[in-house]
Amino acid sequence: MESLLKDYSVVTEIPVAWGEMDALNHVNNAVYFRYFETARLDYFSHINLMEDMAVTNIGPVLGETYCRYKLPVTYPDTLLVGSRITEVQEDRFKMEYQVVSKKIGKVTTTGTATIVMFDFTTNRKALISEKLMSAIEQANHD
């Protein structure tokens, strides 16, 4: 399974909860966006983005997100969600996610998100700081 996530900077382990199952006995499609959110925040912690936001009042907002379902996931299982930043522009970046089931040892889901930097003081988009850019570059080489 490690080989399936070798290209991802951060891997987040998420246990599947019984309550995430739907009437068709697999994890409900909307739940994957929570998994992505958990992985995204784990990645942000890895690059100290939330700590910087507390000082600068500039932080990430979700611009768009996408999910591709490949295989159903059922309880009990534990998922490994790889996250990485694949594209950086002056005020936004694109993240990719890959979800691997420990139970079946395969990729079950992939996804993307566009994250826009936002200045919560001025209520406007903000540029990615040099500090954040360096942290992203470092994470890509970890």
C-alpha cells in the first residue's frame, strides 16, 4: 500500500465509522469530502498554514472540489488518504487526494481541490506568501 501513496507528501489515516454507511451498505458519497477535508487540514498542519493564519489573518478557503469514486468502501475499514499540492498560482493552489483502503489494498477514490488564499481582514483574495511557498516546496521534497 505504501507504493500507492509514495508520491504524496502527507498521508492521513482515517477509520471508517459505521454511521458513514448509506442504505446501499457502503460509505456515502458525501462522506469522502469530509475525508478530503481531514487530509487537507492535516496537510495544512504539516506546512504550518493554520498557525501562520492566526498571525497574518490570511488563510485558505475552498474554491472548488471534485471526487472520483473507483471502488466502494465498507465498514469496518481504515483508509489512508494521501494529499499533495500539484500546482501553485499567485493566489491559489491545487491539491490532489488519493484514498487507499487497508482492507482491500487498492485505491478507492481520488479527488482534487482548489484552495484560494483569502485575507479575512480585507475580505479579498490574497497572494501566497514566500513563507508558504517555501513550506509547500519543502513538503513536496519530504
